[in-house]
Amino acid sequence: MTVKSIKKWFWVHRWTSLVCTLFLLLLCTTGLPLIFGEELEHVFSNEAPYDPVLKGAPAANMDDMVKVAHSKYPKDVIAFIFVDDDEPQVVVHMRPGHKARNEEDHALTFDAHSGRLRKDEPPRNKQTPTFLTTMFSLHRDLFMDLPGELFLGFMGLLFVFAIISGIVLYGPFMKKLDFGTIRAGRSKRLKWLDLHNLLGIATGVWLLVVGLTGVFNELSTPLFGIWQMTDVKQMLHRYEGKPTVKDTELSSVQHAFTAVQQTLPGMEATSIVYPGNAFGSPYHYLIWTKGKTAVTSRLFSPVLVDARTGQTDVIVKMPWYLRSLELSRPLHFGDYGGMPLKILWAIFDLIAIIVLLSGVYLWLTRQKKYKAYFTTLKEDTVHETVA
């Protein structure tokens, strides 16, 4: 590489890093406790234990849970039902009306086996944020919803360019040193430069994976919007002109849930989106299913069930960009390989924080050192060309 090209790459690395460093530090810091989110929830939870259940006992009927929910809140509608695959619980999400804001949603949690109401939570806008929910909101959108998601996605894209440019620069910067050299006997700044380069190149692949999947995850809202405006709209085209399903016309949600389980025996249903929900169909229960193996458990397939008859209507084929999004999530969060992988992800996260902080330090002590470096580099290039 010529000195001119190295300077160009150095300019890219410097400014992309500087622009995104503060936000990447925030993402790395908030992401660290989220890696162990499930474990922390169990540690700080003060909920009563689940009801004892005999082996092989059937799950409670969701229709009974729906009746309890409607009896407590007769003026509200059900937005969706979540069937937890980690804990024996079913969560019924309600809202004042189908056009209500997400912040007005409130949830009733039932024991999946006994059907007992375990918890009746207030609406989101009246809840006291917990440590984990605060960390998640900061990590996802800086409390700014879609604008925050798009902004952090752009910061993630700058981070990806910073990583790539750093990898390109590693060779010229370290060509006279053995890999892993830390010149501890020299100046403090030189020691941190070597450490910054070593940690950055050693974790380069992980940083690229987490950075790219993070950008992709921040695009989930517009990607699902595109899917709804294209594929879903086309699927529902044959229903245009027909009256939408009223709440009084809804068939048994338990029957619809069971029908999907029987239609797709290799999948398990995890949520039921009610008609009228902006993320569903005006005519169907939209039931999301996923596989049962370690890999397919990250691949979701929606099924449309006629809300009046309870009969399975359409098994929806997800587009490639949403399949890619689903596969990117476990790579980003590192939650698909149990505790060993979570610990590894946490170690890499801490290393990323060191790389970012050392980059800030190098920037603050930069000018004279970099001018001297490029002068030496230019002289070396001239000598090599003459030789």
C-alpha cells in the first residue's frame, strides 16, 4: 500500500470511529447485562413459584384465560397472546382499543398448567421501568422508537466501516513487528496503540458479526413494514370488500391454536395475534410458530387461521430478508449456546469496550505521534522503492 492510500484508510478509520464511539460504548455497556437477561430476571424476581403439575398433564385451556381477561377488563380488546416457551406461563396482552398506542397495552399472566391468574400488570406507560427494561430500551432505540432504531443502525454501520478500515491498516502499522507484540518498555501511548491494534485484530471477526447483525436488527421495524405492505397485502387481497371480523364473531382461540399444532407437528406455536391488531390480519388469527431444534427455533413461520371458523387458511412463507433477520438475532445476542457462549460473548463485549476506550485515548494524544509515524512510513517506502 502507498502512503497516500494508507492515509485515506486512516482518515476513514479515524472519523468513523470517532463519530460512533460514544454510542458504541453505550451499546456495549447496555448489552453486557442483556446477555444474562434471563438469569438476572430470575435472580431479582419476587414472583411466587408456578403451580405443581403432574407429568404429562395437559395445558390449561386458553379460552378460559380469555374469559378471565374479559371479565376483568370488559371494555378492552385482546391484542395478542404469548405462549412462553421458557416458562410455564401464558401472557394475554390487552389494550383499550385496536387503535390504541402500544404504551397503553397491559398484560395478564396465567399459569400455563393450572390457568390461574398469576399477575395483572398495569399499562406500560404506568409501569416503573426495571433495570433490564431500561438497558433494553437504551440498547434498542435510546427511548426514541423508530428514529432511535434508525440512528443506532447508522452508528452500527459506521462501526462496521471502522472495523474494516482498522483491519486494512493493521498490516502497514505492524509490518515490522511480530504478531501480538506489546512494546511495554516504550512510551505509554505506544503501549496502548499496540494493545488497541492487537485486541482489535484478534476480535475483528466477532466485532464484524455483532456490528452487522446489530445494524440488521435495527432495521426490523421497516423490514416487517415492507413485508406487510407487499406479501401480506397480496395474501389478503382476496378478502377485500368482505366485512372484518368483530370481537363477538371470534371462534375459539384454543381451537385455532390446536389446529395449527396439528397442521405443523414439527413446529410449536408461540403467539396468537388477534384480528384488528395492526401487525395481523382483519380476518384471521395470526399464529407465529417456530421449530423445535436449536437451529429451527430461530426460524419463525406465521400461519393464518380463519378467525370465524378456526380453520387453518394459509401457511405463510417468509421472505429472505426476514429469514436473514431471524438468523441474525442469535448471532448478535449470543443466546443460542447456553451459559458457555454467553460468557464468551461477555468477554468479547468487555474487550470491545477496551478497544473503544483505547481508541479515544489514542485520539486525544494523536497529533505529533501520527505526523512522526507518517514521515517514517514515507521514508521507508522511498527506501524500499529505490532498493
